[in-house]
Amino acid sequence: MRQYEVFELILKGAEPDGSWIHVDVDAEFRLNGTVTRVRGFYMGGGEYGIRFYPDTPGKCSYIVKGAVWAEGEEEVLPAFADSHGRVQTRGTHFAFEDKTPYLPFGTTVYAMLHQDQELMEQTFRTLEESPFNKLRLCVFPIDFLYNKNEPEDYPFEGSAGRWNVQHPCMSFWSRLEETVRRLARMQIQTDLILFHPYDHGRWGFDEMTEEQNQSYLEYLLRRLSAFPSLWWSMANEYDVCRKKVEEWYQVEAFMAQGDPFHHLLSCHNCYKFWDMERRCITHASLQTKLIYCVGELKRRTGKPVIVDECCYEGNVPETWGCISGQELTRRFWRAAVSGAYCTHGEAFLDPQNIMWWTRGGILKGESVPRIAFLKKLMEELPGPLEPIPCYVERLKKLAGASPEEQAKAAEADPGMRMVRSFAGLGDEMELYASREAEWKGRCGDEAFLVFYDMRCYGEDVLELPENRTYTLELIDVWNMTRIRLADGATGSVRLRLPGKENMAVLALACTPST
């Protein structure tokens, strides 16, 4: 065994009589006094698999009982230098188990699993040369606008509308496993989408009964939960699926309780955000264009926020897939400076309907190198960013306060004197706030990052702590340049700026705190 790597036993036995999912194979692993119970799965051909994920070095004993039997003891060796374990949440950010920071810069290829091998290989080659370290993809095939191809195989044996959910299609699950493994070797996390609404009666996967859904999830957990690079996404656009909210609660509980290795768990929306304050949900997976709201959401819930769909770079005649590379780059920056994260997608018209967003292939847009530039900059920062509330956010907070609190705030800060007029906006308050959002973040007093977005400032004043000195850089987000503005900056600093959009300023501390 090796720390942070899947340990697998393959045992020979008789073919199950009946269900190939609910097989009688249970294992108990005892590692450094901790007992973990896992369920085995049928692999086909008279073979059963049992998988375990060791998270610490040490002596590990195991015993397997049921349709097959085994016992033994293994030494769990320390992890390799480039192996860091599962991604977990740390406050409103992410890190690997060994405390190595993880900054999710993801992309989306929904139907990657359901393409022919040649196209999948092209997608792997593209990913290998990309900055992306997280990939969203679906278990079930998709029938939607630009994706009409028929997959080579399906999760279960049978045919459309007549699936034998108790008999998994082994070639499909082998393909899924190999995809997860290959992505992991490229340091890419697999954000696996368990359900979606894009079946439209073609195959019937969105019409499975509750019992069938639980059998499917049971097999998925038995077979895949020991893989460290997996995340569970309950759904893509859960709120336009056929399930009721109560049924989603059951899916959430089933995944959280049935996963012995406790992977990250989220649920992605179309319109209404999933309640990320629910105990089993580890982070937010949002579809929204209003990135200004993520800072408040982080503060309220204390969990990380990923805007997994903020629209796609492309030129399709649908509003979700026709923003420019510049605008997608800006949305990445807005999220990053807010202490959140953003996910890439691309939807360019193609004679063969091979679009990255759904089928993969090659990347055609302009945002990817700019996203790589941002990722490198974020990795160089001394820590994760947290948003600095702008004056509109402070006005919003005060709008519901007592007159005494409002008066006190207005006396302390002239910018707050407009709070009563602001509160009078009523329903228009959110619209105003979204237009007037400012993008400022900080890593304690170690670093400050301001993104000017589409505003063409010719000058600005940057307020820095007076007990430290800072190096200032002017960043051209689109042209990917970094120019030294000043050394030894401290306190209130007036900046000369080029008066054009897509600019940012980074202040890095060069003296210790006093």
C-alpha cells in the first residue's frame, strides 16, 4: 500500500445470482487503530473488487467476507513527493490532505465520457497542455442542442427505457475509471456530475425510479469512492431536473453517508442556488453571472464558492455561450479577487458540432492563456485571497440597520452618508449593487489585489497598512504583462494608471509586520 493511493484487491468468485450491484462483499481495514468498512463490487467475469484509500503510513490489516474471502496485512508506505491526497475544504478555500494549497481552475466537458476514443484522446492531449486542474463531466449521456451523438456504451446493460440497472455495463465503468486515473496523472480533479436534465426522453436515465437511482449510486460508491481525485456533484442544474427537492435531499444523504472516504459534495443550480449551508454540502457550485454576490455568500456560510458556470466563451446563438474571451477572463478575475473560484467553458460553432463545452476536442478561444496567467499569479501569492467589502456592500449592510447605527456610520465615513437614500432603492438595490461592485482582495497584510475590470481609471488611491512597505505592480490582465510601479509604498498611495480597462494592481509586502 502507498499513502494517498488506491489499494485494490481482486478476488475470484462465482457470478452473482441476481443483482450485480448489491453483492455480499464487505471488507474491514484497520490502519493505525482506525477501522474503515468498505463494500466490494462485482467487476464481471467472476471477479470482485475491493478498494481502500490509506490516508496515513503505517501497518494496515484487512479482512474480506461474503461472496469472496481474504485477509492480510500490508505496510502503508509514505506518499510520493507529488502525491498530496484528497482535496478538502479549509475555511472558504481548498487544500490537499497534506496541507498543500489547491486553487481550482476548472473547465467543463460534460459529455466527454460518451465520445469515441479518437475524440477522447484529442481531449486528453488538449487538457495536458492547459492550465486546468479540475474537470466537470457527466456520468449519463447528454442529448442537448449541439450534442446528439450516440455513445459507444452506457452505464447499464439493456436499451433506452429498458435498462437493467442491476447489471452495470462493465466496459462503461472501466472507461470512467480510466478517465479518472488519466486525469489524476495530469493533476486534474474529476468533478463528477451524477444527474442532469438533458435526456429529453431519449434514453430514460432521468426517469429512473428512486430504487434504481439508489442502486446506481450504490455501485458508483462501491467502485469509485477510493479514488482520491474525485468530487461528487449531485447534479447539473438540479432545479430543472424531474426530481423534487425532497428527492435531492435523499441523494445528498445517500452520497454523504455511503462514502467511506468523504469526498467533496456539491449541487449545481440553473436558477435557484442549492442551500450550501446544509451540513453535508462542502462548497457552493453556482451558475450565476452576478459574481459580486460571492463574497457575501462566503462570509455568511464559511464555505468555498466556485462559480462553475458563468457563461461560456463562444459564438452560439444562446445567451449562455456567446461571451468574449475578454469577458470570461474578467469573470475569472472578479471571482478570484473576491476569494472565490471560476470555471471555464467554451462553445464555438463547429461544422461537426464538436464543442469543448460538451464534447471536448481542441480549445479555440482566447481566454485560456489569460486564465493560465491568472493561475500563476494566484499561486505566487502568500495565501488565499479574501474580499475587501466595497462601499456599496457596506451601504447594503447598513441599509437594514437602525437610524442610530446609520448616523454613527455616516459620521465616521463620509461615503456612508448616502445610506438612507440607498435604502430607499428597495427592489432596485441589488441591481445598483451589481453595477457598482468593486473588486478588491487581500491576503491578510501580506498582499492586496485590486482589479479595475471595465473601468478606465487614470488614477486611484490605494490604502495600505502604514507599518509595512510594499512593492506595487501594474498588471495588464488581457495582454498578460506585469510592470513594477513602485518600491517601498506604504500608507495612502496615489497611483497613476493607464486609463484603460482590464487592469489590476498588486501590492506585495516587502517588510515584516511591526
